[in-house]
Amino acid sequence: MNVAMIGGGFMGKAHAMAYAAMPMFFWPAPAIPVRKVVVDITQEAADDARVRFGFEESSADWRSVVERDDIDVVDIVTPNDSHAEIAIAAAKAGKHIICEKPLARTGEEAKPMLDAVREAGVIHMVAFNYRRTPAVALARKFIDEGRIGDIVNFRGTYLQDWSADPDSPLSWRFQKNVAGSGAVGDIGTHVLDFARYLAGEITGVYAVNRTLIPSRPVASGHLDKLGAGGGGAGAERGAVDVDDETITLLRFANGAMGSLEASRNAYGRNNYLTFEVHGTKGSLVFNYERRDELQVMFADDPADARGFRTIYTGAAHPYGEGLWPIPALGIGYGETKIVECYDLFKAIAENTQPSPNFEDGYRISQIADAMIRSGESGSWVEI
Amino acid sequence: MNVAMIGGGFMGKAHAMAYAAMPMFFWPAPAIPVRKVVVDITQEAADDARVRFGFEESSADWRSVVERDDIDVVDIVTPNDSHAEIAIAAAKAGKHIICEKPLARTGEEAKPMLDAVREAGVIHMVAFNYRRTPAVALARKFIDEGRIGDIVNFRGTYLQDWSADPDSPLSWRFQKNVAGSGAVGDIGTHVLDFARYLAGEITGVYAVNRTLIPSRPVASGHLDKLGAGGGGAGAERGAVDVDDETITLLRFANGAMGSLEASRNAYGRNNYLTFEVHGTKGSLVFNYERRDELQVMFADDPADARGFRTIYTGAAHPYGEGLWPIPALGIGYGETKIVECYDLFKAIAENTQPSPNFEDGYRISQIADAMIRSGESGSWVEI
Amino acid sequence: MNVAMIGGGFMGKAHAMAYAAMPMFFWPAPAIPVRKVVVDITQEAADDARVRFGFEESSADWRSVVERDDIDVVDIVTPNDSHAEIAIAAAKAGKHIICEKPLARTGEEAKPMLDAVREAGVIHMVAFNYRRTPAVALARKFIDEGRIGDIVNFRGTYLQDWSADPDSPLSWRFQKNVAGSGAVGDIGTHVLDFARYLAGEITGVYAVNRTLIPSRPVASGHLDKLGAGGGGAGAERGAVDVDDETITLLRFANGAMGSLEASRNAYGRNNYLTFEVHGTKGSLVFNYERRDELQVMFADDPADARGFRTIYTGAAHPYGEGLWPIPALGIGYGETKIVECYDLFKAIAENTQPSPNFEDGYRISQIADAMIRSGESGSWVEI
Amino acid sequence: MNVAMIGGGFMGKAHAMAYAAMPMFFWPAPAIPVRKVVVDITQEAADDARVRFGFEESSADWRSVVERDDIDVVDIVTPNDSHAEIAIAAAKAGKHIICEKPLARTGEEAKPMLDAVREAGVIHMVAFNYRRTPAVALARKFIDEGRIGDIVNFRGTYLQDWSADPDSPLSWRFQKNVAGSGAVGDIGTHVLDFARYLAGEITGVYAVNRTLIPSRPVASGHLDKLGAGGGGAGAERGAVDVDDETITLLRFANGAMGSLEASRNAYGRNNYLTFEVHGTKGSLVFNYERRDELQVMFADDPADARGFRTIYTGAAHPYGEGLWPIPALGIGYGETKIVECYDLFKAIAENTQPSPNFEDGYRISQIADAMIRSGESGSWVEI
């Protein structure tokens, strides 16, 4: 199956690796992804990406690429503002699509994307990879099997500090016209994906959003290094027009309540994507910074042996047939993307929609919009 | 200094121990507390408490006791509904007072208590002992010294599961007429005390409160065993008219935002009283379940050596001159009460008001009231 | 029951607190300890200790005190070199005895102590308090009930850093004539107590012992502040003639193997007393720095839910009837001493020998001797 | 650069992934590895491996492959008993070589391998990948920069439980003629690599080795699933003639002491590869199960802010230029192998020997031999 990957940045690295590695891990593979064409902004950048990421061809013109007859799958790893245009064109050309998250800058922008893939009848996926962490999938399994009872409370956080320094650069992630929103869309949506995956549909939000650093040094170049580079105290500064932080209350369709906290100003937190779920028969706790582990507590354990179990995921857990043979050999970011790739091609091979797909992506964009609106209005927003 | 302790339950144990142990730890002591009289509901119970807790005398009549000339300090460790009456009588008799938390069932009830101690000119303290944990006091020290900059975010939780079982007994803690409120007043107020101690005054709250277990087996006897005893599936059930859980947004006077979660239905959490504080120069993290430890991250550490430090408190930290000589010999609940006792008698000896005192207790009752009202109205309540 | 406490330092504080608090916690108490006489080196020091520790009388002459008719229990909390003399005199006077660990400087010195208490028919205890931590007692319970199968491996450590600084003072703990040995006797013996408690009798040792800091500043005064005070770079230095560190292999009677590491030079470790026990059906892990917790793994758990459980000890665990009503209210050093006191007076009331008693103390001294000899000879020493 | 990979099992997966991914991560890459030929036991297995691992060709005859002119690098990922023969042939053919650990079954077997690569003048590497974990490389950096002073103690463990069940299958890892030794060679050598990397050369060992499970069910097929498959209570059993567990004392050239514990019978431990290093100015702690983290304590931190820092490795740490842009995106087993591949090709490009190379591999095999001999003789063995 031939893949055209649109975009050659940090996410391109992760996806390219997954195309190469997926069959190595999940074998026999549902399909062998062929890295056919990579597209970047300039032909020079695309050539560089071709060699680096092991693609056969390169191009600076995504439009012609997504229409090529020999392309089966289009992979969108560009900044948020181009997702819709590319995805709609790819759908019209009848391509299966995987799109980086968030699906679009707003729900309004995401809706025609969903319409397009539905009309085209293609397979579609949105790349909320973190739920592919085996420990997260194990949490879902415990819930599905009723082992922690009915869920009454969901608490999710995504805390980072790569941009907590006021002198870290103003990349596209801090610009509303490109990113749509800030912490809400960039990292908060990952928590929303966890919340819906584990506790079910979200029907209402109440949010407080804040911009803590109102201006940042203008970044040179188009690269997004996630704060690792550039900026500096002396540089020219531009305005940040997105949120740095949100604290949001969540109401679920099943009656559960919850909260979501996402922040780019949490010094000491790196990729602190966590959840704590309370059920009527037990609890689940996860922290992506220690992603090999799921903590689970079963209320019906003997009185003298109750407590959170720290489970290291391995062969006995979700995706264990493909990943490393013993627990704690180690799940990295790469492995989450390999699993994502596996689920995509499995869905294509079986002609079923994977999860999360554009429907989920659209819904999450709507919820993110609701968070922004709630923050502005100071009232609950139903979705 | 002669102490009359009103109440002989679990809290009486903790306080009696502190009176005996305080001078052993903090020496020379600001004063030697003498366990003069203990009061319980019946003379028989009081006699039992006298021997058990090492008091000289016992009584079933708190009114006459608090008026005795030879009593210097009145210690109120009864259920919440009797705090006000006893405290006001003690104040009128000119006694110094330490009162268990929450100060009263409501702010309205707490106000005359504050008025009474002010009018009497006595020393007054409310027993939010957890801030006396050396690690919490160290957090405050780091903040006071500007080592984590300006505080922008406070996140506090108090999660428990001793009453998560629907068949655990209906003690006074689940009855509004005695307790005032549920998780809000019982455990949420400890978080409020942390929040004000670390991040400053709270000016507004937005709360969602829920009762998850609407009825419980009626408990036999007057004892409050915190769920350790009684109840059972076959017993007669009574209605719970207080909250089991709250998720509250907090607005601080200094512009910081925050959240508070308190739950009695968090399976696997025992005494999970935590905070995470983000500042402009660092962060602080604490979990009372591992109370010997404070985690602190300083943003100006060298790039290759940045990360949370886990500090075990000892001689180099607050109260280190009185507690155990090396870190991690171990702070237990007892030690927090010994420190509280020390601060009380030091305040009496120096004739200064300790902190938190009735003013703080009144303020916290007001905030708790605001949480309840916000939950009912679905809107922010300013305090 | 009247207690005479010989010694008024840091350990005196811990023991005095326990006498006062024990009946408050364990009620009805097996007996009410009365703090009758405290003895210190000078009358002035003893008077000070009397007020501080709440004793009725004070004395500078331990010999006359241990022979008083009205004394039931003698408590020895002096440096190691005086244990034997006091204990033998107390035994001859027919007193029950609790003696701080290690029982003596050597096994040779401990033997007549054991002979004396046996001959006198008194109750005797050696104060290895750490095994009284509820989590440690719970580990023993799991082992006794066969829940982790046969033990095959024991790993214990006791790592500290209060004297890792070469300029921390030369207290009696670094002088062979007073202490007997260094890390081996002072902290290694606690690990030996754990090892024997959990894995059974030790029959052979192979040890490497080292003195890493050969001289230290001479300390002023007789006080032992565990490194918290004194010394300094400019002070006169004296030779250290005991070990700072040991790594010892252990052979158990039941065929298990193990290791013990004790160090005073482990920067960052405070009171890092740990064990890891592997059985044929599971494992146990404990770290005193987080002493409310025991970790246990049961091999027969379902494949998808295997992992260490973190159990916070409370009412459902050993000593839960007397300690705090819910887990993680908090076990401190004080609580371990309260439990020790309870077990002592229970033994006296029931006229049975508690554990560990002088027999255990003698055996541990023999093993410690064997560790020293093994270190000198470079060969296994059978005990 | 064309690679021939000999072996197509679990390790083949890891290496193949690294060849594909290395340039994606480290760009510009020192060289682009081309997956030229993969060799397995049968042509059928090799064909399968070719498709799965993305090689251009397949073969069942390693001898002819290693002599092909178009092969630059030979990668040996077969069981231990064939390492020597393949490596020597490859060296004679002038190929650069990477060989899985341990280099050989014994030092005696490893010596001619070292001789061969030396004589051939090729680049050689032994695949102790765990030291490529950024957190481990960071530990080395702190040591090199003197930030924890002189090392006095090294404690390393490698504990697993995938074969703790007596009914898990008898793979080649339990057969001396294939594996050379058991826990000593399979996992203990990883600890030896850490020990030499961090604390310097090892000059003597004293070991106790044991076989805890003397027989296991004979495994069907040649596959090594690390205990994930096969066996069962009813199957025919074969003898285990290697060790399951070792406890070893280590003596270092620089005067430091240490210990090593490796076990396949540590229930609850999965890939528990740890070290704790004490220096004269600080300490380092690492646990591969939480491999994104290094803990470091600097003794010269301010008295009130001393404690282990938990550092999540990222752009500011070793290999940060190639790995994920922010800490805790996540290092998995895959990433360690990508770094290893990078270091190999960098060494080839720069014509310098990487570390660890066959010299290290030979030395480690000698030390492992010494551990076996020491276990048999009960005495120290100098190396």
C-alpha cells in the first residue's frame, strides 16, 4: 500500500518510522506500507525528507500527489491550518487518510472534512496516538470488562513546560490563525480523546482559559522545535493570541463528572499526560511519563491486600502480540506510532473505520470549541 | 498550662498524645501542657478517657469545666455541631482555644465564634494540622523566599475511599445537621487551608458537588470510626444529605487560578491530600501519603540537571529543631499534631495569634459555604 | 507499671513518648506505663530530662535506681558500651528489661546479658523498632500465610548520608570502644533483624567492610546529634576506627540466599532501610522512607493484572486496632515506638517473651561479629 | 552502507527497525544503512524475515553472505553459540561487525573474535544497548564532569520474572552449550557493562550463583519467546544446566566496591535493570523500567533543597539532537537500538572504535567467566 506523507517535520519522523517498523512488529502485517512520496514546502526540503525518511519520491506539490493513482493512503502531518484543505482533496481523490490531531482548527473547519471522507467512503483516522499506549488500551479493557464498575469520575491532565520560559520562541503553535487554539487544541485534545475513550461521550464543558505569556520572541525559520530552539531575550517579540492553560470541568453522557487541566506553564512537567478514573468497583491511574505502567485498584480485593497494582504492559496486554516480548523492555513514542500505523492498516484491510476517526476528531474539535466559548462566556456549553 | 479537652474520640487521642509529647520534642518548651480535665458524653466514657489519655480529672459536663479557674486552654475535639457553643462559652470564660476543623458547620455559625474570641482577647487556633507537616511548611518557605516566583496555578486534591463502599456506616459525617457538609467541609477545607497558605486569599469559587451514595446503613453507637467499623448490607439505611465529592475552580486574589477536588469515592486513595503549585520560576508538588517528601523544581537549574528534587525533611527544614534528627526517621500523623501543639503554646507564650486561627477558620467556612452555594446555583460565588 | 529509663538523649525522647502514648492508642492497654525515674549522666541533665520527658523523679545513679523495689521495667537507652552492665544489674534485681539495639558491642558482651535475663526469669526485649512498622509486620503475615511461597532471596539495605560529609563530627558512633562497630552494628543490625524476621535464621555471612572517612572532627559535648551538629572543617580531628559501609552476602538456614548493604556514605539516602524478598509465589518490597506502604506481588494473579500492589497499612493490617483509623494518616517514627511499647507490656502482662528479645539480640550480635570477622579474613563465617 | 543481518528473531526485529529509523532520527546521518541481506536458518524463514524486516535479499547460508563484496556491515543476532564463528568469518572478509551480547559463551571463545577484528582492522561493536539510554549516558556525563566526585560504590541489579514459573519453556537460554551461562551471561553482563561504563574497570569478583529451577518443559520449535509462549505443566522436561541467579561482589580498579544481582526469579520485576552509584559529592540512581528518568543528588546543594532530582532526558541531554524534541515523549527499547545504530555508523564514518567494542565484550566475557569460577570455587577471582 503506497503512502504519500504531506509534511516533513517532527511528526513526519514519527510516522515514517512507523511505516518502516510496523510490519517488523506486527507480523504477518495487515499490509506492507510503502513510503512512496513525501511532500514538503520546497522541493529541496522534500528531497531532504525523501532521503532521511526513506521515501521513494519527493514533491513540493501536495495537490498533484494526493491525486496520483498509485497513492493509497494520504498522511497529513502539517500544521493545523492546512489539514482541512489537504484532507478534503485526498478524500475526493478516494484516498484513505490519516490526519494529525487536532483534526482542524475548529469544529466548523472539521465538519466538511468529515463530510468528505464519508462521501468518499474511505478509511479515515485522526492521530491521537497516546491512546495506543498499551497501558491506556489496558485501562479501556478493564473498563469494558466491568472490572472497575461504573465510572463516576474522570480526571485528566496534560502539563508541559517546554514553552514556560517567556523567551521561548513564538512558533505556529502560539498563533491562532495557524493553530486554532493553544493548550486547548494542542494538548487538551489528547485528554479529551482519553476522556471519551475511557468514560464515554462528553456533553458539556465549563472552562477557564488563560494566556500567561502574552508575547514571545519571533522564531526564525518555519521549523517547530517545540521550544527546543531559538528565541532569546533580545529578539523581536510577537503577540500570542492563543491560550497557555485551561482548567475545564467535564460532564459525561453517562452521568460521570470530570476535569481536564492542560498547561504549557507547568515547570517540571515534561509530557505529563495523566488520567485518574474512579469507578464503583475500582480505580485506574496512568501517567504517560511512565507509560509502561498502568495502575489499577480493585475494590473487591481482600481487605489486607488492597491497593493500586502497578502493571507493566507486555505480551499479556493489548498489542502484546506485536510489541516487545517482555514488559518494560520499553514503550517509547515510536511504539505508540507503530501501533497507530498497525490499527490504520488493519482497518483498511478489514474495511472498517478505526477509532478515533474523523467523526471522533470532529467531535473533539467541537468540544475544544466549546471549551474556548465557555472560557469566553463564563458559562457551561453543551455540545 | 492546664488543658481541658472536650471530646474523647479519635481526635482526642491525637491531641492527648501531642500534649504529652510536645515538650519532649520542642525543648525547652514554650510551656508544659498539663492534661487537667477530659470531657466526654457520659461520666463513664469520660473516666475511661481520663485513664486512657492520661488526664487528671474527667467530667461529663463541659460547661462547668470550661469555666473552671484552673483551666487555661480549652481543646474542642467534638463533632462539628457543638464547636460553636463550646467555643463561645470558653471564650467568654477567657480561655485560650484550639478547635478542630472545620471551625463550624457554616460561616454563619463560625462568625460569632470569631467575634467571641476577639472580644475575649484570647489566643485561638483552628486545627488544620496538615499544614504543619514539615514538607508543607517548607513549600511555604520556598514561596516566601521567592524561589519559585509568582504563583500562577494551584491544584489541590483530597481523595479518600474509607466510605466508598455503599454499605459503610452512616456516621455523623454524612449528616448535614451535625457535619454541615460532606467532603466539602470534612476534607475539602484542608485543601482550602493549603490553598490559602500557599497561594493566598481565595476570592471566588465555582463548584460541582455530588452525593454519589444517597443512603447508608445506620451506624450503631455514637462512635466515628471513619468507616472502619459497622454498617453492613442488611442493616437499616438512612439518607445521606451531604456531598460525597466536589470539583471546584478557585480564583485567587493575586490572579492565580486553581482547582480543588475532594472525594470520598476514590477507590485506592487513602489520605491522598496533595497539591501542585506552578510558579513563574518553578513548581512544588506534595502528597501527604508520602509526607516526608516535598518535590520542588527550580526553573533556573542548569539545563542538564533540571527536574523535581525530592526533599526529605529533617533538621535543615521547618520544625527540624524539635522533630527527629535525620530525615525519614518519619513524620506520622502524631508528629503533625505535636507541631500544632507547639505552635499553639508558643503563640500563647508570646501572646500572638497563631495561624490558622479563628479568622482563617471563619474565612474557610465562608469559602466552603460558597462552594455549596455555587454547586446549587451553578455560578461563581465571590467571597 | 513503673519504668526507669536510663539515658536521656534522642532515644529517650522516643521511648518517653511511647510510654505516654501507648495506652492512648492501644486501649484497653495491657498495662499503664508510669514514667517513674529517668537517669542521666549528671543530676542536672537528669532533672532536665525529668521535666522534658514527664518522669516523676530523676537520678544520676543508675545502679541504685535499677535496684529500687518500686521499679518494674528498666529501659536502657544509653550508648552501646553501657548496655551490658546496666542490663545485668537490672536482671539481677529482677526487672523486666527493654534495651536499645544493638544489644551489646559484641556477641561476647551480649552473652552474659542473655544469661542474666534467663536466670532472672524476667521479660526482655531488644528495641529493633523498625519491624514494628505495620507494613513490615504485614510482610511477615503474608509470608506466614504462604502467600508468596517459599523465600528464595532476601535483599536488605540501610543507606544513610548524615555522616557522609568528612567534616561531620566524630560522635561515639565512630568509636569502637563505645559503639563496637560502625555501620554494621548501628544500622546493619536493623537489616539483620528484618532478614531473620522475614527469611529465617542466618547461618553464614561473607562481608566486605570499609572505612571511607578515616578521621572526623572531634565533637564537643557528649551529645549524639546524628551529624546534625558540630564538627567543621577547622576542628581537631580524631581517628575513626569503625566501618562506614558493609556489603555482606547472607546464607539462610532454609536455603535462601541474600545480601545486606549498609552505608553511611550514600548521598541522597536518609533513612533508606529497605528489603526485597523473592518467593516462589510472589515478592515483597519495602522502603522505610515510605513506611506506610508495602508492595506485594502475587504470582497467581490473572495474567493481565499482575504487578506489585502498593498497600497502605491501616485498620485491616497488623496493629491496625490501635493505630490511626484510616491508612496514610501516617506512621512516623513515633508510631513504631508506640507499637514496640505495646508489644513489651503485652508480653509482660501475658508473661511471654516478646520478639525480638535478648536471644535475638545476642544472635544478631553474633552475626554482626561474624560480619566483622569475615571482612577481616576474607572468607565465609558460619554462625 | 550495506548490512547483512544474521538472525531473524526478536533481536532481528530491533536491529532492522534501527537501520530503517536511524537516519530519520539522526540527520544528516553518518551513513544510510541499507538492509541488504537477512539470513535465517531456512530459506523459508529468511524469506519471511526479508519481507517483514524490509531487506532486499534473503539467504540461509551466512557463510557466503558474509563474504559478499557488496556487504559492508555484518550484524550478528543469533544465539550465543554461533557468534564466534560468524564474527571471525566476517572479520576475515573485512566486514565491520556488530554482535549481540554477550560476545561469546566464554572469554576463551571471545578472544579469537577480538583477535580477528583487530587483525582485520574493522570496526567492531558489541550490542550492550542499555548504556545508550540517554539517562545512562547522562549519568556518565555527570561522572566525567566530576559532578558527583569520586565513585565509591556501585550497586547494579537486573531482575526479571519471565522465566520464574517452573513451567515456562526450556529455551536455548537455559542450555549451557548454547548460552554459555544463564543469568550471568544473559542479563548480568548488562550490569557489568553499566559497572565498567560508570565506575571503571573491574578487577575482581566474588560470586554466589544458583539454579533455582533445575528442569523445564522442553520447548517446541527453535523460537525464543522469552517465556511468553509454550511449555506447560504436562510437557516433557529437560535439565537446566545454567544459573538462574547470581549475587556478586565487585572490586574496581579505582578502589570502589560494588555488587551485582541478577535473577530470573524475581516475581514482579520485568526488566528491572538498575544502578545506584555513590560518589564523594553525590549519587546517581537509575531504573530502566522508568528509563526516561535519571535521579541525581548533588551533595553541595543548599541544605534546605537537597534531594534526588528526577531528570527526564530530552534535547538538553545526550543524543538529544536526534531523539524526540521534548522529554518524556518517550524512550522505548526501539530508541536505544536507534542510538546504538547511530553510534556504530558514526564510528564507521569516523574510523574510530565505538564503545563498547569487542575489547569490552571480551573483557566482560572474562568477568562473567570469573563469576562462574568464583561461584564454583567460593573464592575471589581476579581478572
